[in-house]
Amino acid sequence: MRLVAESVQAETDALARVTVLEEELADVRSKAGARMKELIASNKALDDEIARLV
């Protein structure tokens, strides 16, 4: 019975860790997406400036 309880606890702990990691991954993806949008806008502004100067 003890082995079953230990297995259940290990599974519960693993699922909790997975949940935390999924939240962290979602946060990283969100930040990366926002940064990519900033870089794309900056790149477009630089392209426009180059076109204006040429």
C-alpha cells in the first residue's frame, strides 16, 4: 500500500511541476512574441529611413 501511495504522490508532484513549467513556457513565449513585434517594427522603421535617404 505504501508503494501505491508513494507512486500517487510522485505523480501528483510531477503533474504540479508540469503545470508550473507550462506557465513559465507560456510567459516566455509571450515575451518573445512581444519582443519580435518590437524588432519587426524597428526593422520597418529602419527600412523606411534607408528608403528615404537613398
